[in-house]
Amino acid sequence: MTTSIVAQGAGIPLPPLPKELPLDDSQWAVLGAILDTVIPSFVPGKGNYLIQHPVTEQKYEEVRQQIARRCDLDAKSDLLTRYLTESATSQPEFKDAVLRLIGEQLDSASTAQLAFVLRALTTRVGALALTGYATPIPSLPVADREKILQTWSNSRLPTFRKLARSLTTLGKLYWVRTSPTLGHVLGYPRVPGHGAPAQSGFPFEFIQIPPGSASNPEVLETDVVIVGSGCGGAVAAHTLAQAGLKVMVVDKSYYFDPQQLPLSELEASLHMFENGGVYQSDDASIAVVAGSAWGGGGTINWSAALQTLGPVRKEWSEKFGLKHFTSAQWQKDLDYVCDRMGVGKSDIPHNQTNRVLLEGGRKLGWAVKVAPQNTGGEAHNCGYCTLGCGSCGKKGPTESWLPDAAKAGATFLEGFNCEKIVFDKNKNATGVQGHWTSRSTDGTVHGPGRRGRPVIIKAKRVISSASSVGTPPLLLRSGVTNQHVGRHLHLHPVSMVAGVWDEDVRPWEGPILTTVVSEFDNMDGEGYGPKLEGTCMLPGFFLPFFPWTGGLQFKEHAAKMKKMTGYIALTRDRYGGRVYVDKDNKTRIAYTPSAYDQKHILEGVVRLAQINYVQGCREVHVAIPGIEPFVRPQSVNTADSSIDDPLFAAWIDKLRAHGFPAPDSSFASAHQMGSSRMGTAPSNSVVDPSGQVWGHKGLYICDTSVFPSASGVNPMITCMAICRGISQGIANDLMPGSYATISRSKL
């Protein structure tokens, strides 16, 4: 079976809907009515009040004119009419996406709670108790439904505020990702109109399992099996294969040729990210975005390649007793992985988002630097890289480490869901077992003709590189009982800020993250505090995080994105959470950003607002409910802006005083670390200094889960360097002398 190459932008088949739909028709009628209230159809004058939100002709014309000016459109264009009259459920893809989320991605408890609320809202008694109206929601005018959502959002009862936030986020997210008009209004193309054209990538060859019965597993053998093809697993494969060992890399994901990339936002969420694009923590306080692609997080990250900073190295060496992290060998490993990917600062073209940080930070006298990129020393104008890089310019696992491993003899198995690690009676790892699923007969991954078969892979060494979200569940399913498995999870929580400018920005163009303001990243003197960075400016990855106060407000806000720059305040979190498996064998995350860490994030939000203001933006928006955007008066000269300007300073004071109200506020994370941390004893860690799991000889971990604490920088380079050292130690165990500069005693 070969990989089918579908032309860039042509569309990739999506997974089928759940076999058993999670909602019946009456429940969907309620949910659909609510989501069509979050994103309603607007018409001037009178309309069908059950499916449209009438506004006065004057207001309707004002909105058309404003959007037309911002987006360089004819105010009388049919596109604007379609944009305003479109509702969330106008497209069948929207409903399908929501049903996938509820039926497959939510945990059973959350699904049951949602179903209960929707069932109650189908009755007169339930509707009266929850909405104040005896009429069920689908029979209420859209305008009345909007008032209900607004009442819930401002309720004194946290339960109602949390419900409103969950429902409005659901509507925003999937409307942005399925809308047929928003992209055209913004001038946002389906595929990049900038940067290098799509190229053909490395010709990976994947093992094909022959047909067989479910009771007759296929048995494969190798020296080392690596579960996961991401940053850690790929470096381990490179290192071990080049030492002459037989290496097999397995992954549940499938490979997409660069000519197919980038995928659409909806396609990528289902094919390149865990859990359909996002995990919500148990209390819904943070959305966790984790890669699940061939190449792992290195396939969907943003190219920033930052080495571990001194305070973190010192903490890991002194607090955790891991002296390797202040050794010369550690620096050699950092430099090695950077050199292999061509990490550097030359030929970096900054887009407006990053220029604002660079110039605004300098104007305010703050520490600011260019972020090195893993782009082989070449310019990389790809703002779509989080959907997969079509230019091959990002030198992550699929462009460097995995091809190196293949050339040295490594083999690969895609579509393999590793169910557990196999141990002998002495708890020595002897391999893995799981289930393999083929591609479709046409070479895609969700067409007809797919087949599956159980597979056992026997190996002398097993490496879990399944990520900080995936490794703990694998260990738990395999019977590893260490109390620290899944604990000490760190997420680098972020909050977002947007600047709206008078001129066009087209923020999805150019590199994503090329500048870092580090002035405030050591607020406590112990290496904890926020970094200020640019963020991915694709609509579905940015707009849904901003507050909803009404349907028209959000459509107007979304239409401003063409003139936006976007940022994250990312903090190194001191206090962690937990990854665990629930009774349904579903991966769950228990994590709430602490008050300590929220204080640092808020400081970062304030500083981002100040940078945007002094650089002359017209509006500053923060992703915090209850804070209106700052709008600079037209009469104020932007060239002489100061953070002490009275109007702006007063708004900053309100922002500081307001903080992050709970449970209204939400955060995001794209970095997961520490859930199987390294240490000096099984009483304080999951793996020893060589990366081997305590009490389980032959089982190693090579991913970000071994971080003793949060790295404080984008974790790719730190992960790769750690895994370089661990895999050199494994090579020396199996083939003494493979790497003379490294030994287990030094790790």
C-alpha cells in the first residue's frame, strides 16, 4: 500500500461520524439553536425570528460599511450579505464537527452532562428553570436566545458562566473552521500565497502487515522499537540507527507528503493533532493542543528553536540532582541537534507581528531577541506550518532525523496503535503489542478497504516517545505502577492579545514566531515569569479564544483579523497537573493554572498591550472576559504614544485589577512536559538519569515527559538534546563504544 498524494488544498477525507450519534434529534435541535445564537444569521428589518436575528436597517448598514472598509470590499457585495446572513449550522460540516467532538473527543462524564442539560432544555419545566422562559429554546426568537446566553455569561452562579463559555467556544471554533465566507471576507487563502511552493518530501517506506486473523498477531523483531515519531523518538532513531542497531519507529499517525500540505484547519485538527485538535482539562480552564502526526510535534510546531536557559539548567542540576544538565556534554548535545537542523538567526524575515515585538520591546528598553529557527539557515515564510509544512523548509523530524534514520537502515510502521509494553517475569521490557490499521485501498486514511491486524514487536529495548500526554497512559496500561507516572505535568499556559491596526496586516503571512521578549521571564528570581511571543495567526487557532458578548459583536471582531497582529503571554509554570486514564480508558488532564502562574501571565498580557500601544495600534483586545478592548481615539497621534498616556494607563489599571475571573477565563497550551519526569530515585521520578524507567530494565522514555520541570522555552531543542543523550547511552549498552563521549554514568 502506498501513500496517496492528493494535491495541495484538494481536501483530505475526514474520519466518519460516530457509529452511535451522541445526541438525539430533540437534543440536537436545542444545541443547534444555541449555536445558531452564538453565530446567528443577521438580516435588516424583519425576518424569520426563529432562525434570523433582525437588526435595524441603520445598524445593518453601519456594520456592512465597517466590515467593507476593514476588508477592502464593496459594501454592496453579495459576499458581505452571505457573511452576515450565514449562521453556524448553515454548513453540514459544522454539525458533523460538533458531533465528532461530542461523540469521540469529550469524555463520557462531560458528554453525559451536556446531554442532560440539552434534554432539560427540551422541556417546559427545564427551560423555565434554566432560562427563565417556559418555551423551549428552539421555539424562542434568536434575539431572546442571545439574551439567555448573555445572562448565563454574567450569572453570579459559576456553573452558568462555565456553561455559557463552553457553548460559545464550541460555536466560535467550528464556525470559524467551516465557514464558507469568512476566509473570503478576510482574503485568507486556503493554501499559502507566500513562501516556497509545495515540494515532494523524503520517500518514506512503511512496513505493510499481511492479511491475517485477529487471533493470529503478526510478529516482528528488531533491536529497538520506538513508540512515537516526534522530536524525541526521531532523534533517538537517528542516533541508534547510525550506531548500527536495527531500529523500528512506530506511530498511530499517518504520513502526509508535503505536496498535500498544509491541510485545512478542520482536516489538520483530525489528522495531525491529538483528540481532534484539543484536550480540555477537567475543569475546562485550559485547552491543550498536542501534535499527533508523523513527525509528532515537530510537524506542526512553529520553527522556533530555543536552547534551555541557565536558570532551568541550574534548577535541574541542583534541585533535582541531575548534574548532567550543567555539564559540557549537555551543551554539546544542544549544539548537535541545532547544527543538524541548521538552526540560526540569519535570513529571518519578520512579519508585522514579530516586528511589533522587536521594535516595541526595544523602544521600551526591554530585553528582546530574535528567536532562532530550525529552517536550515534559509528564509521560511510559512504562517501555515501548524497545519503541516508544504515547503520542506522546516527541518523537523520528517526532513532531518527520520530520513537520517532511514538511510541508516531504520524501518517504519504507521497506523500502529500501541496498546501496551510487554515485560517478562522479571519486569524487563521485551517489546510492544498493539493494533495496526492499513490505509484505504486508494492510499488515503479514511476511505474504503482499510484492514487491521494485531501486531507484536519483539525488541531488546523499548523506547516510549509518545509525548507527555501519551506516554503516561501507555505506562499505566502496561502495568507500570510508579506513583509519579502522569504527575508533575507542566503546560506553559498562555493567554492571548490582539492588536488591530489601521493598515492591512495579513497576519497569516510570514514566519510565525521569530521574536521573543524575555524582560519578564524571571519575575521571582527563580526563573519563573512570562515570555512575550507571536502566535499562529490562522483564524481557527486565534479567534475562538476571544470573548463572545453577542453574535454581531463576534462577526465584527472576526472580520477585523485581516488587520490584526496576535500574541501570547507564555509563562513557565511552577505548579503542575496530571495526566491520567479514566474508567473508559480515555486520556484526561487535570490542570488548573495556579494563582502564582496566573499572576505572571497577567503581567505578560499587560506588557503585550503596552508594546502594541506604543507601536501605534488602533485597538488592543485581550482574551479575558469582562474586559472591553482599548480603542484609541481617532484624534490621538499614534506616533508619540507612551504607556503613561492617561486613557491607556487607566485601561491598564482596570486590566490589572480585573485579572482572570474564574471559571470564565480560559488558557491555552501547546507545550506539555514533565509527566514522567527524570530524577535520582523512584521516590521522586519515573525514569533514572539514563532515561530508563525505574524497576523496568530495557524500557526508556525519550520525549518531553522526562523534563524535571517546565523548560521555560519552546521545548523542542531541550527534548531533542535530552533524547540524544539517552539514546547514546542505549547504543553504548547494546553496542559498547558506539558513542565514546557519552556514558550512562554521565547522564
